[in-house]
Amino acid sequence: MDIKKSTITELQGIPKTEIHLHIEAVTTAKTVWKLINKHKLDIEGVHNIEDLENKFKVNSLSDFIDLFINVIQASYRDPEDFKLLMDDLEDYLTSNNIVYAEVFVAPTSFLKNGFIFQDIMNVLVSGADRIFKEKSIDIKFIIDVSRGFGLENAMKNLDLTLEFNHPRIIGIGLGGAEKVGNAEDFVTVFDKAREHGLHLVAHAGEDADYKSINAAVDILKVERIGHGISAMENEECMNHLKELKIPLEVCPTSNLFTKAYVQNIGSHPIKSFFDKGIFITVNSDDPTIFGSTLLEEYVLLLENEIFNKKEIGQLILNNLFATFMDKDKKDSLEIKIRETLNNKGYL
């Protein structure tokens, strides 16, 4: 069923929220090329914009890691560079009609490259303030304490977050390969963050089994799970998520790319989770790298008849309900979204 063009136009008009989005992965090849030229960088295999665009067409996890660390993150050399990143984020959110976003920032690699946390975040929050003033798009940040660099580094990232103490930073997340750092290794970090009023999320069940999800929920006591796909392996895990009403930040195209538990969209557990009453949200994860925006994630699910229009409408509302937005603002935005969904036949 080819509904892509008309459906994108239709969905474009619906105000949306996104809660699983990595800021580095909204940057474009054009922006990275500007930075390479600005800083006269020598990036292996990149001699022109065409080479760089080919780098962005990742075909494996190793390609993804190489692009993310050795190309994108390596191209940022000056705090002012992050203004371009915020411009790309603004373009992404605007084109998808995303009016509220909770965005992951992973500072570790930047700090190892000599950046100062406060310098990075000053640019990001200033950019977010400007975007809100000009377009009424509200951006909050979740700091990824990064499981792959160990406990000491994670605690350092938390301490820097607490020291910066800005209302646009609303929580911490545990990202990175699950098999490199177990959730239980970071209990002290998450306990401290909770004591200071930060929200808690963790990537789990993306490339490790359902026990990773259980650990994040029961030991770290997170409020949301990033991905959560491997819950499909275990009925008790699924029931646990349902009973606790833990939202899953599902990223279909990303899951198709990693192929850890999903080989094709038809085998993706998102619909079975939804039918079981698990709290499901839909997100893009790394849009410019995986080549799929939030709009296109919804289209993918409609086009392949995984969900019908009214179910997509519920998923759009679920994204809102799963945010850490203040209740009054959430209630106000819900009225606006429901009205648009009703007018377009999505409720």
C-alpha cells in the first residue's frame, strides 16, 4: 500500500512530541562538511562532500560507530560549532512539526576531545531558548552518562550536570552498548540523580536480552526504557512493563538496522506490545544516520499495515503522555493534539 506522500502531508499537520532523539544524529553531511573545512580536518576517506555523504549511508553497526565517533563528533572543535548543530535540530523539529522534544546529549567523547561541559551546554541551552522564542518549539535535554566508559566517567557526567543546574536539563540516560556496561553497575549514579530530582531513563533491550530491561526497571528504577525490544522474549517482563506502565521508546527503523531482534518490519514486536497494553511510543533515534524522521516512522507503520490511522493517533498521544513535561503544559498540548487528530480522522 503506497500511501507515503499523502500520509506525510497529513501527518505533517499534527503537532508531535519526540522523546528518544540523539542530538549528534540530527546533524547533516552539509554541516559536518562545513566543520571539516572550517577546521581543516583530515578525515580518513573524506575528500569531498560526496565522500562524506557516502559515509552517512551506513550499512553496518561498525559503519555507524565510525561515522558517529570518528566523523561527526570529531568534526566539532569549537563551542561555537554547536550552534550549527542546534540549527540542524531546529530544521529537523520544524520539518516534522515536533513542538516538544527531549533530546539526548552524550558529552563524554566531546570532553575527551578537550571540550568543557559548561561551554557545550551554554551553546545548546541558548540555542534552545532562541528556538522556543522564535518558533515555540520546546527542547529539553537528557544527559547520557554513557555506560561504555565506566562508573567513574558516568558519575563525572552526572556531577557536571548537577553543577550546571539548568532547567532545560531534565534527566540522565544510560546509553551505549548494553553488553559493555550492565545497568546494575550504575546504581550509585542513578540513586544520586534521583535524589537531586532528575528524571531517569535507560537504553535497554536494544542489543541485550530481557534481563537488561528488568535490571534497568528494578535496579536503576528508570521511568522509561529506550527500545525495550527484547521484552518480546519473556512474558513476565512484558507483564511487568505493563503493570508498571513503563513507556518504551521504540525506534522501528533503528531496530531494523541493528537487526538484534528484528529482521523486518513485519517481525517487529511493536504491535504485539501495543495489543498487550504495554505503553508504546514511536521515535526516530538517529534520523540523519538511519535516514528516517519521526514522520517517516509513522508512515512506515501505516504503510506496512502494522497500525491503522486511529492507532497511530493513540501512539502520537502516547508520546505526549510519556514526556516529562509539566502537567499543565501537557494538558494544554493534549487538547491541541486531540483536536488536530480528530479533524484528520486519527481518533
